[in-house]
Amino acid sequence: MTFSEWLRERSEPAWTKVVEHRFVDELFAGCVPAERMRSYLVQDYQFVDGFLALLGAAVARADRYTSRLAVAGSIGVVTSEENTYFQRAFDELDVPESDRTAPVLDPATAEFRELMADTTDKGSYADVLTVLLVAEWTYLDWASRAPDSPPPNFVHAEWIALHANPEFRHWVDWLRAEVDRIGEGLDERERARCLRLFQHATRCELDFFDAHGPVPPDVRGDGPDEG
Ligand SMILES: Cc1ncc(C[n+]2csc(CCO)c2C)c(N)n1
């Protein structure tokens, strides 16, 4: 078993709960209510900000030029196609300026950003890759379940298409191979540390989807679900 497979297996059942989340099924069916799609994307834009900083740390800490190049290539995607999607979706969903730039963060977003910020500041190249891998691989895995026919609304359809395409698969394949390569040089303690990070990031992904329902109000404890 490769190191990346081991990390994922040891992060069950949370991993599969992310990949098969109800939010994903609703997205495929094009029936995430606008209010929930809005809150998800507003929070995710804040996630992507921290994620971009983490990609920067990967460029800085990579042990060779070809790895820096591969990571830098993915930065181009986040800053171009992905960024225009957010702007167009925000327009479609009438997201006010304040929520685009400085929304109140959900606890799930805040925790994920803290994990990424800590890793950006203090993590080794292996640590940085581990957190990146969870964020990319979970998204590839859920998107791989997408039905052939896209939902009619572009906000739903493009969010699926951004993660269900051969370029994205290629990038995640590269990340996995890179984690496997770096994993070979790690000692026991460093591997255990990567596993803890992988499990923590997987839990953050699950909390992130859970925060955008549908979860009964008594479970979230913050009033009726308006979706
Ligand atoms: C909570 C959360 N986790 C993971 C992703 C996936 N993701 C983040 S940036 C990016 C661009 C490709 O490199 C992708 C696919 C997300 N959007 N939101």
C-alpha cells in the first residue's frame, strides 16, 4: 500500500462521509437551495484564500525545481478559472460586497483556516503536502461520482465541472505521487504527524459540508434552517 492510500484508509469513515455527503448529492441534482449555496460559496472563498497561502508554502518548501513548477501551475488555476467562477456565482446569488471580502466566518471555516495557517507557518514540506492532498483529493473523489448530465444552473454545474475534469485529476495524481515520494524519506514520527494532519483535515472537510446542511436545527443548535 502506498503512503497516500494508507493515510486515506486510516481516515475512514470520515473520508467516505465527505465523498458521499448529502450536500454533494444535492449539488448533482441541482437542488441545493440558493441560500445554502450562497453561504457555502461565501465561506469557501475564505477557505480558498488560506489554501492559496498553503500552496505558496509548498512552492517555498519543495525540495526540487520540478515540484515547485507543478505546484505553481495549480496556483494558476485557483487564481484564474476558479476565481472568475466565484465572482460570477456571487453576482448570480446577489452576494453583498461585505460577504465577498470579509464575511463572519463559520466555526468550520475558522478551524480549517487555522489548520492551514499553522501548516503554512510551521509545517514541513510533507506537512504542507498532506493538508493540500486532503483538500484536493476529497474534491476529486466526490466529483468523480457526478452523473453524466449536469444540473441546469451554472452555479451548480460549474462547481462540479471545476473538480470533474482530466486536468484536475492529473494534478491530484501528481500530489499523491509527491506525497508517496516524500513519505519514503520520513521517519516514524514524521509519518505519524502526517497522519494526524490528514485526519484533522478530513474532519475539517466533513465539518465544512455539515455546516451547510441539511442538518436538523436541533443538531446545529442555531435556529431554524432557512434553506
Ligand atoms: C473546503 C474545501 N476543500 C477543498 C476544496 C478544493 N479546492 C480548493 S482550491 C481548489 C483549486 C484547485 O487547485 C480546490 C479544488 C474546496 N474548494 N473547499
